[in-house]
Amino acid sequence: MFLTSTGNPVPLPGALADLSEMEPFALLKLIVLDLDGTLISHADDSPVTDIWERRVSLIARLNYYRVPLTVATGRAYAGARRLAEIVSPQKSMPFVLYNGSAVISGDGALLAHTAINEASIRSLSDAVQRAGGSALTYWLRADFSGQLENEWPVFTGHGPAPEREFNGLTVVTADQVPPDASCVAALLWAEDSDVRKRLHDAVRQIEGLSVTASGSKFIEVRPAGSTKAVGLTALLRNLQIEPSKVMAIGDNDNDVELLASVGISVCVANASPSAQAVSRFKTTYPSSRGAIEALDLVTRARRLWTGRHPKHGNRLEP
């Protein structure tokens, strides 16, 4: 745990910062980015925008300086893969998905996962039926070689089931899920705020589950003990990188444990109070513009440090 913030993160080093202030950013071995609300600002944020091109250019520069990037998100593999591959073109780079419940490489290898037990799933379904609202439980399975075979969102609750959910996955019924699949997450929602509060309160009482939030209308559910930080631990073990050499950038409550577990924690300007409370630095700008600010700082720091250590050239090894 590298938590040093007291709830008042300081600004990132500016253009006139001393080289000693830039050194920790120059010596990073990995950058971990939240997606929604951090790297991308909203659902309509797409590759046709100028700010998208700015991000792609920065990511290319970081790859040039041999600073790898990955993502830690609440999304499923199907919803994160396209964006994650832009961030990390290395097919073997692991991604932290489902708010930390699964670690999957860009080429679809399931490296680690944590499942919700059957009793907790039954209790969750019962809570949805009693309180009202709706839920999607997310199931996945790997084949004999360890490759992700598929992801299945299953609907339960009131009203008609959606045909597809926001990751683009087709919503199925429980009997379409293989018996040996694992449930790694759930999303609950209700249009009525009173129903949503009853759902939230009921799920928090279920043993084996934990609840988090990313600023959306959904109540986000994970297995107890599963966080983005836990997923990152598995990822770093795979890459053999120490957490003190990692920078994380996030914006909301589901990033709290992640931000508290790395050497350099950065929240964007519009981050939730909980995310700010555990962050060492805070960007000047909100959302994706804040992420760009932080990534640009790393490229400048790496360039300056490389210039001071020419024997390493572009292959600077911290």
C-alpha cells in the first residue's frame, strides 16, 4: 500500500518543474488507466474526435519510450478489447476487467478470475425479485487451453430483458450458460430512485458480494474481496513489475483500491471524493483531458530523463 494522500491531492508537476520532481514519472514501468470517465469521457467519445487523435498520439509516444500501458475497467472483455488494444498494442498485455474480477490478455487468455459463489447469486436474484428493478449477471468460461471461450450476460428481474447490453454482448437466459461457467460480476438498476436504494441496501447485506460505483446508473457488484487492485496484483505478477513503479489514473469509487495500491496515483479533476482522498496527484482538467495531461507529463519526463542518460537511449531501463 502506497497511500500518502490526506484527501488533498497536489497538482501534477508543471512544465517548469525540477528534474527531480519528474524523476518518478520518468522511471515508471507501467501506466494503468481506468476507461469510462478517465480515458474516455462519455459513450459518444469515439475515434472521429480530435481529442481521440491526441490520445492515440500520446500512447504512440509512450510506446516509443517503452512505457507500457494497460487498462483497469468495469467493462467486460467484449466491451474493453477494442479500446484496450489501442492503449496497448501488445497482444500479450493483460487487462484488468469486471472491476478486478478477471485478468485477460489482449489475445484472450484468461490469466486470473474470482467468481461469485452460487449461494450469493441466489441471494442476489431473490433481492432483485423482492426489491424490484433488474440485474445482469456476467458469466465467463475458458477452454482447455486457457483461452476465453465466451462471456454471457444473464437477465433477471422485472420488465423485458434487453437484447444486448452496453458491451455489445447478447443477453441470454440462464439455461444458455454452460454449467461450468463462472459468474464474475453483476449490474443492477432501477429507474425509480427508491427501488434503486432498496436494491443497493439489500445487496450490501449479502455475504460473498461487494458493491462499488463508477458514476453510472448501475449498482456494480463483484465477488467479496475482488477489486481493481487485486486484479492489478495478478497482472503485475504476470509482468514481474513492482507496484512502486506503476502509475494509476482513475476517477471514481471503483478506482479507490487501485489508486491506493500503486507508487503514483493520479485522479482527474472531476474525480469522486473517495478517489481524491487516496490520490497523490490531481490533474488540472477533468476526464479524458486530465488523462491526457498525465500521459503527456510522463512523455516529457521520459524524454528529459533519456536526454540526461544518453547511454540508455530510447531503451531506458529504470
